[in-house]
Amino acid sequence: MKEKSYIVQNIDKGIWKIPAGSNIYLLRLDEPIVIDAGERSKRKEAEFIEHIIDPRMVRKVIFTHLHYDHIGNFDLFPNAEFFASEEEIESFKKDPEGTVLNKEMAEKFQKAELKPVSRINNPKIEIIKTQGHTKGSICIYLREQQILFSGDTIFKEKVLGRTDLPNSLPEEMPKSLMKLINYPFKILCPGHDY
Ligand SMILES: [Zn+2]
């Protein structure tokens, strides 16, 4: 039976998934952190976050990359700092629409003050640079729980993310996949459930 798209799933202790165009992950570590913000038109689903936590409590939102379907509900978190890779931030500054792949969303997202992921100071979170799907795509690894948040780099059943988009770097994808071998994840949390 196909699950209803709006159902919040508890993935592991303190980790929830909210499907909203792309998956939003909510992590209650020592501070509440969100990974990716879903697609804007799926705002209703995104508001399911409120069943778990007051969105105003979220301190950090980490974007695996800046495609429109991963940043859509960024302003649901008024008190959060926003993080993306240096490459992704640079790409957005140079060409907002080409980075976000949606004009309206690119304009809205100008409001977000982006900080480089290197400034995230949380020993539980490891950032892995995985160029390919985009110039600045990252994966996020929780070593303690052995959970990998893979954005659009890999999906379940060995399905890989697209590398034919305007800001993709297809030649980097094999290297990125080799890097991920070093991360023995027990749970994969991809950007989409393809
Ligand atoms: Zn993407």
C-alpha cells in the first residue's frame, strides 16, 4: 500500500522525515536541525513539522543543494541560520535562477542569508562534499547513528541523482560515490523516495 504523502515518519531516535516534494528531515540532536526544506507548493505537508516541534525553535537549516524543491519552505524557520556549501552559495550569487531552477523561488530565496557549511560547529554532523548532481551538492552523515542524508546524490536501490542539469558536474559523480564508500550507513535518508 502506498503511504500517504503527508505522513510524518520517525526514522530513528530523534529523526523524522516529512515528505514535501522532496523530503524534509528534522533532527532533534542537542539542537533542533532541519535538512532541506521541501518544495514550496507542498507547504501544508511542511507544516506537519509543527506536530513534532515549533518551527521557531529550529536553529539550523542545512541544504544539501539549492534546487527549488529543497529550499521551498525555508521561511518556515524564522530563527534558523541557513547553510549550504561554499560552491553552492557562489553558484547562487552568480546565477540565482540557474542554481535554483525556478525563477519565482530564486527571487524569494534572495532573502535567505546563506552561510558556508564549514561554519557548522556540531561534532555529531559530518559534511561530505559530493559534487555531481550540482556543483556544490553535499551529503550529511551522523556517525553515531550511522545515518546518511544523501540529498539528490543517491536514492534507494542504487538509483543515482541526475547529472544532466544546467549546474551538474557529471564527471565528478564517480568520485563522489567513491567517497561515500567510507561512510557505512545503516539508514539512508535520500532527498526523494525514487
Ligand atoms: Zn536536486
